[in-house]
Amino acid sequence: ARLSEALVGATRERRARLVGVVGDAGVGKSRLIREFAAVAAREAGLVRGRCLPYGDGITFWPLAEVVRDAAEIGTGDSPAAAVDKIRALLDSQPAGDREAITERVASMMNLSGTQFPVAELMWGMRRLLEALAADRPLVMIVDDIHSAEQTFLDFIDHLLETAEDAPIVLLCTARHELRERHPDWSAAHAGET
């Protein structure tokens, strides 16, 4: 009921909302999310990513997975083809914005050699998500945020604070380690879990 209520509220208010499902391994988080996603898919777009517990380049890994999911980027796609698919997600954007967003998202995904400051990468990803939510609500599922890097959690805050005219439900799953690993962030969002 809370997940459905978040989707209705985000749609009505046309703003981003965060909902966290926190629990031990095996408690049924995945099943709950799967059942909600099946119902939500009737009225919303669905994209999914997950946080990795270790490795190089994991900070924006969940966002890269979300983009690969939304743009249907396959493992056999060349970097140029992947960038073209990202650009295609932004057809409704003015040409200059479309290129600026595409460049930043491609950089975040290591599809180009161009480097941007983290704030610009966040701006580009936020704008891409706003574009995905322009015509219908968007449910962005991110699994295992207990493994998230602080910069990714900062992106979540950026999205919640700055997304404009975009009905987005950011649905995150986590184990209780989230509260141990990121106590300040967890406390700030305690009412959303």
C-alpha cells in the first residue's frame, strides 16, 4: 500500500519521492518489489539498477544500469551505438540540452573520454530521468543501497531536491547495514523507509 501510495503521490505532485524497503536477507524484499513492479508497470515506466559491494567504477554503477535498462543497451553494443541509444531517449529535449545531457551521461557510464565534475554528471542524469518521466510516471528501482557509495546517495538527495515536473518514485532496497554504513543519510530519510 505504501509503494502504491508513493506512486500516486509522485504522479499527483509531479515530483520525485524516495521509498526504502529495509530488511534482512531473505525477508521478502525482492518479492514485494516484484509484485509492486508488476502492478506499477500498467501506468509507469520501470527501470532498475543495483549497487555493487566492491570494485572499480561502482559509484555510478546503479545509474549506468538504469540507463542501460531504459535505453535497451546490450552487451554487444559499441560505445557509439550506446551513446546513440541514450540520445534517442532525449528526443523531446531541445537539441542543445539533448547533447549536453547525452555527453554527461555517456561520461558517467565511461562511454566517452570526456570528463565532467560530479555535479555535472548528476545534472545530466537528473535531466535524463526527468525526460523519462515526462509522459508517464517513472519507477526507478535500485537494489542493495546498503552497498552504495556516498556520492550515489548524494545523487539521490540531488534528485529529490531538484527534479522538476517529474513523477519519479525512487524505490530502494537495503539491508540494515545501510544504517550502520551511512547513519546520517539513513537518519535524514528515516520516514521514507
